Amino acid sequence: MSIEFLRTDYEKVDYICNLLISRARGEESSNEDYKTLRSDLLSNKKIKEYFPTWLRTNRSLESFWGFIKPKFSSYAERTNFLNSEFAPILNFLEFDEPIQKKVPPIINQQVTEVKTIKQITPILKKKDKVFIVHGHDNETKQEIARFIDNLGLEAIILHEKASSGMTIIEKIEHYSDESDFAIVLYTACDKGRKATETTTPAKYRARQNVVFEHGYLMAKLGRKNVCALVKGEIETPNDISGVVYVSIDSAGAWKIDISKELRACGYQIKSII
């Protein structure tokens, strides 16, 4: 996504946070986008004082990499650190929640003792959106979306969202940024078999875009934060056979499974009973 489409302060802060997370994971990120957004945000009188000190001192992504790499050994630690650093600003911009400034230790000059400062707990980003990947089974898609709505959450369905000049992959990147959990629907939309199996009946399978987005979201959100729902007897990808698939049953037991996974991810949901 081009930064020229970023209109609000929230979108700019969220975007630079994701740039930094990508670089912290050892992935490629646009250094020019980072420099432009960093300069813009640090000159914004409304929020500049709330940015962490290390953002002011690291003027490029390479400089940031030199800061974050030795600080944390794992990608998960780096991601959690960056989310906690930007969560107060994002909550302030989105929900108008007040930001508590980090107060430096106060030194008593007479006895040279450092006074204890109460630790400020970062405000975590509100989890209220679920990204839904689907094929051509509109009835099942709507059933899942209604279920998510009944839990008090917002279902993000890509074709219902504005494109704003973005390509499909840019829309996936943009709107999946707003979600912490995804549901992937495997429905019997296509048929397929090996080219050499000329006498074997073709098996039902999900759309190719569903399989692609499933893999993308597992890499982005983490495997435990993506749930695959399967309707009927259909073929699932062999390369991700270690993933747990939840069958959509007529009794509705799948709703309990989804609710458990959402709670485990940190979502506050309404009771389904």
C-alpha cells in the first residue's frame, strides 16, 4: 500500500508500526516510507511527545535494526515490544483514551536516592475485528459473519470494504492489519485432481485464493490466531496438514470452538448461550 493513501494520524501511526514490525522480523520494508512517515509524525504537535525515544534516534530502518536485533532475540518478543510501544498512541487516536507520559526517575539531590516511580502499564490495542476469508458459498459466509456480529465483534469481509485505489493484495494487507484473528472458510467451490489421475473422480476443494490467504494470514497473525472452518467432505492442502480444521456441523458445536479460540487470542466476547 502506498503511503499517499494514508489520510489520518491513526493510519500513519499504524502503518509505521507495521513497517517496524516487518523489519524487526528480518523482512524487507520501505526505508523511504519509514523516513517520510517518521518525519511527518515527529513534527505533529498533537502526538510527537508521545513517541518513544528510540524512534527519534533511529532515522532509518537500518539504524532501527541495529537497535532492535540485540535487544530481543526472538521475533515474538520484538513484535510484542513494538505493539506495546505504539498501543497507547493508537488507542488515543482511535478511542481518545488519555496517554500517560513516561516519567523519568526523580533523584533526591540531598541523599542521592532514586525515588520509586509507579510503572505505567501500556494500554493494549482493542481487539474487536475478525478477518473472514471465503469462497463462493455466500450462505455459509453470511452465517459466519452473523455469528461474529452476535459475539459483539466486527466481521471484516474484503469485498464489502472500499478499495480506495488498492489492488486485491493491498486490500488484504491493509484490512488484515485491523484484525488479530482470522477465520478461513473451506467450502466445496472447486474440483480438482492430479493430472495423471485420469480415471480418479475429481475431489471438492476450496478456491485457490482461500488457500493462499490462509497461508498468508498464518504467517502474519500466527498459526494459533487463524482458524480453518471446513464444510462437508472436501480436500485440504497437504502442506499445512498440521493445522487444526474445525468442521461446520449442523448442531453448531463449531461455534463453541471458535469462541474458545477468540478468547484465547484475547478477545472479549458475548456469551453464545
